[in-house]
Amino acid sequence: MYDTEDLSQALEKLGGSRVLVIGDVILDRFVHGRVERISPEAPVPVMQVERDDAMLGGAGNVVRNLAGLGARPAFISVIGDDAAGRALQKLVGEAIGDRGHLLLDRSRENSIKERHVALHQHLLRVDRGTTSPISDALAQALVGSAEEQLEEAKVMVLSDYGNGLLGPATIQALIGAARSRGCSIVVDPKGRDFGRYRGASLVTPNRRELTEASGLPAGSDDEVVAAARLVATSCGIDSVLATRSEQGMTLYERGGARHLEARAREVFDVSGAGDTVVAVVAAGIAGGLSIFDAARLANVAAGIVVGKVGTAVTTPGEIVQTLYAQEFMTAGNKIAGLNEARARVQRWRQAGLKIGFTNGCFDLLHPGHVSLLAQAGARCHRLIVGLNSDDSVRRLKGEGRPVQSEIARATVLSSLAGVDCVVIFNEDTPEGVIRALRPEILVKGADYKIEEVVGGSFVQSYGGEVMLAEFFPGHSTSGTIAKLSNRGG
């Protein structure tokens, strides 16, 4: 199998990974309260303030997320000499100790985003702070500090919030320094011109940013892939991970594109979800994961943080719990009609997964069935089981069969970790299901011959494989029923 267990093991590689984050740091303030009336002065709500929270935002939120994942981030940014700057310095120290390198610009007003929230609803956001470019001297000092920190980093993150820290020349100097040291570069981009990030390993635009950068629509899967391809090829960027809110994510690499379904179950606040994606992807790459596996973890993490209020972070423990909880909750959803199964197969193939298929009546599940399913699952990434309907079993096995209804049999099969989808068919053979799904591997028991396997010649016609699983002697449903009948007599 290729899902929960693999992802939870991959999560362990994030711990201790070394990532250098460079970008605009923001002080996120959340003013929480309650609203019970409308102002008599104007048609606006009156909020009674109950508490204020302050936390790292912008590039600082990427750092917070990395620290929460157990990574070892270093951080370079610029702050002003005011109360907000001192608060930021304190928060960075609490998050990562002495690995924060905050350059001082006394002429600069720190960026603050103040959100007023009542009953989990945002009423107002107030932004303030300097957004003009930093001086050339300060930019040179920033690049010099980065060159020192890159000696230990595996990944460099450029978190560009458009607040003046990362000008085009600074970005290219940083990317050149990282590439010369064999360091991957992950960019959370801003603006229409992604050419300023030329040489980056990965950029992570949301749908709006991708549309602005490419000049193309980014609604459907195909449109997102086309826009991501244009950005990558025209701007000299290796890969694009497009975040698409409720539609999940799309990863475009030079070899093609793969889609990831959204994992969120309930959305309270999307503040900082992009920072979480960047942090998990960067930590994953630094830990030795492929970009795709890192993106899969980021997809789960993003689904967690949008269920929280504020610029929230997630932890490895939460991600593991979510992975296993989702697997448990979706067991019943494994049962699908043929059209839904075909749609799932299409999504799995887009993700580069190999599809396997086996079939049977599975009336009373016994060790022979378990062995067959285990052998089939070991040869593919996703295993689909074709299940004879009650009418089909009755025609094949005679009156008195099946012992269990098709829903009961499908439910038992779908509870098995190695089974990813169960399709009930009413015909005597699964030929129609096989032709609709076109599996890469077709599995039957070794009590058959290759030429006897229904659908075998069709699968082989397009380069698929027919596998005969090792036979598990001494177990059959008919034999079990006969033994029970004799005992009953």
C-alpha cells in the first residue's frame, strides 16, 4: 500500500531538517471579542473586546510551522525599531532561540496585520507598516547573512509578502548562493512577474497568484496544469505546486502533473494556510522526501490548520492522528458504483499510482481470501475488488447462496487496509468492470490458468499484467458451508 503508513513514516524525516527562511516578517494580532448589538452611530457591529493575541506572521509563520514540525529553521528578516519590532524579536527567540537573525532598520515601521474576530468570524482587518524596498546596503547585509546560514541548510525558503524585503536583485543573489551550495529553493511568490524567481526549485502560488502570473484561467484541472506549465517553462522554475483551496493541490513537474484532493473537513480560518504548506514541503525536501511526498504531507497539514482560528501551526502528532482518522472514516466510502470507481481510478493515475484488480464472491471471508488480497495489494498502489452481487452469486452458486448479502460482503472487504475500492457487479463475470477500469495488473488465484482468467487477454492487450496468486489450500467458502451443514446435522 502507498498511503497512511508510508506518509506517517515519511513524517519522521521532517524532524531536525535544516531550513533557512528569508522573508517579510509580520506581527499578526488577533483581537477577539463578542458582538451583541449594532452601533447607533452607523450600521456596523459593536465588538466588546475580550482578549488580544500576538504571533509571528508572514515569513515568521513559516518559521513557527517549521519549529512545530520539529525542524531546525534559521530565519533572516528585517525589523524596525519600535514596539512591534521588539515584540517580533521576542517571538522569534521563543520559537527558534538564537537561530533568528533580524537585521535592524531604524527608519522602518514594522508590518502589522490586526484582525478583529467574533465567534470565529473576521469582522475587520487593519494593515500598517512600511512596504518600500530596503536599502541597497541592507540588502547586501541580508545576502551576506544568508550565505553564512546556507552552509548548513538543505532548503532555502523565500517567503515573499511584497513588503520590500525581497527585491529582484536580492532574490537572484539568494537563489544563486543557494544553488552554488546544492541547496533547494522553495518560494512562496508574490506579484505577477514570477521571472524574478528564475532558478527556483519550487514555487507555491495559490489559484489567484497562478492566474495573475500566467495570464491564463486556473479553474479546472487541465487549466491549472496549463498555467503551471507556462509559468515553469517561461520563468525557468523547476516545479509548481498550485494550492487550490477546496479543490486541493496540483503539483506540476517537468515529467507531468499530479492532483491531490483537499483534506479539510471544516474550514474556520484560512489565515496562514499557505505558510503551513511551504513549511511542510520545505521540511520534507530537507528530510529527503520527493517533492510529491512532501506535497502529500502538506496537503494533510493544510487541512488541519484551516480548521483552527488564527495563523495556526500543526504538529507531527496531529498529522498522524488525522491520517489514521481519515482512513477509518473513509472505510465505508470505499464501496463505489462503476462511474465513481472510474473517476477514482482517473485521479489515482494522475497521481502516478498503479491500479490492481481482483474479483470474487467473498461470501465467507477466509485465509485464502486474505492471502489473495494481500498478494494483490503488494503488487499495486491501489487495489480494486470486483464483488459479485447477490443475484450473480445465486446464479453461479445456486439457491442458498450467498450466505451474506452483497452489502455485508462489501462492508467486510472495505474494512481491510489492503482494499481501496469495492465495485459490486451484477453480471456473471467482471469483464465489463475490467474493461471500464483498465487495471495495470489483474490478479486471480493459482487454481486458474492464465488463459482462463476473465479479462486477462484484454488487460494484456494494452501492456497490463495477469498475476496468479499463490494458492492457499484447504480453505473455500463451499467447504466451510459444507462443514457447518454436517455439524448442524
